[in-house]
Amino acid sequence: MISVQNHQQRLSGNKLLLALGIALSLSACSPKVGVLKSPDHRGGNVGSGTTAGDKSGTSKPGETRDASGEKGKRAIDNSIALVLPFQLDRLNPNAVSKEDIKRSSIALDFYQGFQLGLDELAKNGKSFALNVIDSRDSEGQSMNIAQSQEIADATLIVGPVYPKEIKIFGSNLPKNNVLQINPLAASKASDFNLSNLVSLTPSIDMHMKATANKLAREYSGGDVIIIYNTSDNDGRQFLSGFISEVRRLKPSAQVKSVSSIAQFNEALIMSGTNFVVTGTTDKFQLRTLLNNLDAKASESFYSFNLYGHPLWDRIDFSMYANFSNYNPIISTESHLKGWTSAVKTFKDLYYSLYGVNPSDYSYKGYDAAKYFGGLLAKYGSNYREHLTTDSFDGLFSTYQFDHSETSGFVNNAVSFKVYRDSSFQLN
């Protein structure tokens, strides 16, 4: 466990990983919590236990060097535990390899983005104590961390990352009002059964519900919604509950469920729009469906609107010359708009500090820090009460939370992308 303060001179990925590893070995799981303030000092480091933001003299570990003590108290009240799988126990302290960086890349990217988000809040006078803890991608380690004093003292917990660790960590937390943030896993929140869990990434059922809602709004009398079922896991998961959700939202909708091309062709209409919905990511199934759409379009006039799986964003559809003719639409968790000044500013800053472009995990870390750090700064320990009322539009993520005792806080904010100019782009 290591305490990390704001530092003006940033480190590249391999140097940062080595610095974290050294700090971890020195701290011996007894972290010194420093205060994160605005970056007005030079040569700050990782794991020193000193306080950033005051140029006069030095402090003892954990002290704030603030005359009134108010900022220091605010920082300790705003104590954030960041539990990420750096896997520093596998790091060679004499030389950081490419394998070390690859193994820790998700944790590094998220941490660096999160740190920059807190930095930005700190420039506006906010104070936080950030405690970075290595989960080691280990269920046993996660259980031990959950029962540690450092976690018991935290006002907000971000992590762990992987589903098995999330569940065992959350099940062993002290029974209090502190929230555990699931920053990246897209698992269904109900699978964890943790009432204090906050799931940032919309699960596939959130994408299904958002797509059903969009279809219900766009459907008109005379149209038909054709559900094209396939046997692959992605297809089955995406379409699970889809028909009942559409009928709940639009009882009058004509919905037909098919499992073969022959059934599909029988369900087609010429007088209205054929809303075709499929969740398959299987190349053979996609080729079969798209070739059939080409054939039917060449035979007669059909109006098609094609809805697919969020993972279509990773598939190259350039081999299908007519693909864009079917108005393909997919749901997405991201609303990253690379052409905006805010994104360009973040990207340039990130590159100048770390020598690489930010990944999706970097943007997610930044957004999480801005949102939850902002809630802590505004509401203090009562931030939990405002999750369902205070929405957020970040660089990458949008947060709109609902709460239940079985699922905790679930983010249901989903955007949409349409296919144009050979790629899926935000609608």
C-alpha cells in the first residue's frame, strides 16, 4: 500500500511503475497518507509521505503544514483508496520489462488519468488524501486489503477492477456507508449483490434496454421489429429480455423473433421500416445476414434500420460495400468527442507528462476522479446521497445512476453511434 501525492514532474510508464514498486516495498503495507493539493512545488515523488502544495519547510508523514489545519482535515475527510492491479509483487526492481508494463497497463492508465482529474480539482483549492493500493490481481490479497485499517479509514474506495476481486473485496468490507466504485468491469451489478457498489460501466443489459427504448421511440405504425437470434454468446446476452422490454415500452409494436434466414425473409415488410436487431459478433453469422440484406435490397425496395452489438465498433465492415445503406446503429458507453477542445487539451497534457496518448482507461480514470472528487469536495461524507440526483458528462463517460439494494448504484447512461465514412461515429 502506498501513499501518492501530487507531483509536478511526472514519470513515464516504466519509471512510474518502478517508482511505485519501490514505494510499495518501503511502505511495507503501512502507508503514510499525504495531502493532494495544487501542484506548485518541484520534484515531488511517489510514496514519500510528504505534503504537496506548501513551499515552506517540510512535514512529518501525514501532517498538512496548514496554519489553520482546516485544509488538512478536509483532505483526511476526503480520503480516497484507489485499489488497482499493478501486480508490483511480480516486478523486477532492477529493470522494468515490457511484460511488466503490459501486465500493469490498465492500472497505470487508470491511475494516471485519475491523478490528473484530482490535480485539476486541486488547482481550484480542493484537498484530498489519495492512497494507492496494489490488489495484485489476487482474490486473497483483495480480501486482506478490504479488512485493513486503510480501507476502514477511507471515505471513498475505487476498485478493485476484476469481477472476482470486486465481489470478495466488497463482501469483506466493514459495514458502513462508504461506497465501493467498480471502475471498469461491465458485469451485471446484480451478480455482485453489493448494495454499496457503484458500477460505472453500463452492463450489456443496460445497452439492451437503451436500444429497446430508442426503437420504441422511433417505431411507427406499419413498421416491424425483427429480432434475428443467433447461438453465439454475444448475441444471446444482448437479446436477453429485449422483446419483453420493447413490448413494455411500446405495446402496439409489431415484433417478430426469427432464428433463420428463411424466417427472416418471411418477416420482412415493404410498406414500412424493417428494424433489424441482432447481437451477434460472429463473422459467419454477420456475413450470412448482410449478404441476405444485399440480396433482398436488390430484389425489391425495402427500408432497413440495422441495430447491432456494442462490440461492432471493433469489427471492420469495410468488406461489405452496402453496409452503410442499412443505417447501422450501435449503443456505446463512450461519448468521447476527439475534436473538442477539452479532449485535445487533456490528450496534449497526458502526452506531455507520460510520452504516450491516453487510452480509454485513462479517460475513465480522469472522469471518475472529476465526478467523485467533485462530490466529496461539495458534500463531504454525505456524497452518497447525491449520486442519483447529480448526473455527470465527462470527456469519455456519462453518469446517470439508479439504486437498488441488490445491485447498488448502476449507471444507465448509454450513447449511440451510427456508421458513416467507414466507421461508427457518435450520433
